Amino acid sequence: MEEIDPNKAVDFILKHAGELAEAEAQKDYLINYKSSLKSILMKRSGENSIGAQEREAYAHEEYLTLILGIQQAQIIESKLKLEVTAAKLRVEIWKAQQFSNKQLDKLLS
């Protein structure tokens, strides 16, 4: 089993904290912008009925591109969250190993 260095795990979290914050902010921005873009596209559609305006907006290339952007932002955010969680788990595993080693040392002394 590989020796766990809790300092490396914490360094990893600190190194990627900014990236995670940016990924979350980007995803949130895109999700919020989705409603605005829908409204803009509905207004531009030239259709009279709300249903037709929505249909045009949802089918518009800009809207579909935005949906793909949201998907990519979600992937990046999820990946970073999982990596940070894994680093936190490494620290917890290290703590448990240290505790077990101390208990074993007490038993053997």
C-alpha cells in the first residue's frame, strides 16, 4: 500500500480550490444566462404565439450551444469536486492509519 502524505493531499486541495470555484461560478453563470438567452431568442423569433417563440428559442443554435457549455461546465465542476473529495479521504485514511499505528504500538509495548 502506498504511503499517504496528508500534506500532499492538502496541497492538492489548495492548488485546485480556485479552479473549482471558477468551474462552479461558470456553471452557475451559464445556467442563469440560459433564461436570458431563451428570452432574447424568443423576442428575435418574429413569432406571435408564446409556444412558437419557445419552439424557435429551444431549437436555436445559440441555445443548443449554451446547453453543451453547461454540460461541459458540469463535467469540469464534478471532476474537480471528486478530486478534492478524494484528497480529503486520503487525509482521513492517513489519520485512521496513524491512530491504528499508535494503538498497535501500545499493544506491543
